[in-house]
Amino acid sequence: MLKHHSELTLFPDIETQLCQMSPSTTDRLLHPYRLRVKRCPFSTTRHGTLLKTSIPIRIFGELDRNHPGFLEADTVAHCGESLGGFYLTTLSMVDVATGWIECQGVWDKGQQRVGTAIHHVRTRLPFPLLGLHSDNRSEFINYWFYNYCPRYGVKFTRSRSYKKNDNSHVEQKNWPVVRRLVGYGRYNSHAALECLNHLYDFIRL
């Protein structure tokens, strides 16, 4: 790719050797250099403390797998290579019993905007929303959403801190649905938000 875009020039014999290297050999040779600069994967998780003690915890395996309507929720950041500045977010929701997935592009990830996106998803689900399970991020753990759930008869539960397996159904859908189709680029415009939701309108069916 670098050579194709004229960002790298290689001698023919070096290029041949590189193309013949196996992935394991590449990892072995790069290992000392990776140790010098340890890169951590980007994460926008900020564990909210508000109301956490008032929201029941459900661990992996305790969610209702027999009745449609109990969904796990997560957010996916479209921040590209930097968490700085403004970027769009995707709300991802997966029904535990059926695997039905709903995605909704969100302008920022403030609690009210995410809550409005959840309300929009609730109105178009093919079955009633009976329960919602999330991680401990502040876009879910807040008074706005805490008051919303009982108003519409939704049972609200949360995962244990730092335990992604408690939200595994939606976590495992983030790559094959959101990342595979949308990618890892940075999106921060109204036009991009419109395109996201136009795409999600198709894939939900």
C-alpha cells in the first residue's frame, strides 16, 4: 500500500523478501520495536458513578434468552485516529434472544442524544422493549435514562465494571456490523450522520 501511493521505495530483492515473510516471522522481528512504544487501543469508556448503586447488575448468562425484548446496548465511536474534538457515535443494540440488531447514528454521545436514539429504536422494534442492559458509561448511567425506563416499562440493568463479557452479545456485533460496514474513519458532519442512518435503515432488515 505504501509503495502504491509512492510513500515507500524498496529495492527489488528487499521487496521479494518482505513478500515472502510469514506473519509469525513479521511479529517476531517487530517485537523489540513494539516494546519501545506500547500503543493502547482507543476507548471512549468513562465509567459513570451516578446512580450506579441504584441500578441492578446482571452478569453474563443472567439475561433473558427466551423472550424477545431484552436488549444489550453499547456505543461505537467514529473518531478515527484521535479522541480529541467532535465526532459521531453509533448506538448499537442487540436482542439477546433473537440476535436482532438495531443501530442508530448519534450526534455526539450526550445522555439526552443517546436517550433520544434509544427511544427512536424502541418505537421501531418488531417487539416491545422489555429490558435494556448496558455498560457503566455515563451516556447510559444518568438520571435522564434512569427516569425514562420505568416510564415505558423497561427494566434497566448494567454490567460489572471492566467486565465486557457481561455485555457480550452487543460487543461481538460491533465489528461484523458497524466496523465492517462503516470502518474506523472519523465522521463529524450532518451529511455523514444522514448517510450512517440511511445505511442502518437497510441493514436492520
